Amino acid sequence: NAGVTQTPKFQVLKTGQSMTLQCAQDMNHEYMSWYRQDPGMGLRLIHYSVGAGITDQGEVPNGYNVSRSTTEDFPLRLLSAAPSQTSVYFCASSYFRTSHPLQKTQYFGPGTRLLVL
Amino acid sequence: DAKTTQPPSMDCAEGRAANLPCNHSTISGNEYVYWYRQIHSQGPQYIIHGLKNNETNEMASLIITEDRKSSTLILPHATLRDTAVYYCIVRVAKNYGQNFVFGPGTRLSVLP
């Protein structure tokens, strides 16, 4: 298994540009999520999905859109990039339809470093 | 999910045990304690979790006080590769929502 993969690893955007951060997992996890991490801070949840066709907002959703058309993929879209969106973005996945606490642990991707000028 | 409090940073000598504390005084009966770590801006990595009993795996041990208001993650023989930010998270393992809240964590520096 490749686990959780993210592309690109690095990206530089100009203010106002749009782009999509890709996330894929091959573990058949129902739950997928996006976090951002700013320097010296913990992770903050942007959006999450509990299955194909189902998405919901996290703590900091403004400026980001998501969709979940397949179990494997959960892209994050920046419609009009702003310097405040400069951050490291992590995608994570886990099982969902289980009450077992270990199966609910999240697996994280390697991250995408985004710089908005 | 209950809030957690961790010291911002700690040092530990290589080869010694690293004991990382976490306070979660408002924890409820069905909330689990999870520990993750993040090495040098990589994605966070699961370490261990527990409910009320002490737990041990190949990476670490988790000691939870009897009143469950605090816990300690123990790395028995810390190495330089254990230098990372360690996050203590408390949440209910219920069948919806996976919204882990990652606070600032504890930055552990293992010194040679």
C-alpha cells in the first residue's frame, strides 16, 4: 500500500490564482480530511468527508472547497489564493464505520507546502 | 472533545526515558487519549492510545492516572530520531466525525 499520497510537494502561487491540491489513499478508508499547519502551530481542520458524496466543514473552511466523488480521492481547491493561505497542508484518512478506537487512528500524507505571493 | 494542556517544550538526554505529560481534566468517561508525533514537518504519526488502563506498544508506553485527568507518554530509551512535536488528543471514539484537534503539542528535543 502506498498509504496517503499528496501532490504536489511544493507550490508557489500568485495572489488570485486557483489550484487544486491532490490527495489519494489506497486503504479503502471512508474518512478523509484536510488540515493546514502554520509555522509553530498545531494542525487545524479545513474540511472532511465521511464517504463519497459527503463533505463537511472543519474549523477553518473559508477560501477552500472540497468534493469527494470516489473513496480514494479527496482534492482541496483554492479558488482565489491569498497570502494568508501560505501554509503546509496535510491530508489524512481513516476508517469510519467502526467503533474500534485503533481503527479510527488517522494516517497522514507527507504534506504540500504552499506559498502564496 | 476534552481540551488538553501540554508543556511547550522538553529536553531529554539520548538513551534516557522521555516522560511527556498531558493534562485533560475535563475528560469524560467515553473519551480516549491518543498520542501522535510530528517529526520535522512530516505528517503526524500515530503512537499509542488508551482509555483507562496503561498501554504499551513497540513505540511507547501510556500511563493514565486513576482519575483519568492526566496521562504521561513514556519513550523508554529516547534516540535522536525521537526529536519531534508530540500531540496529546482526547476524543470520543464514536461512529461519526474524526475531527482531531491538534493543539501546539510538546516539542521534545533529544540531546546527544
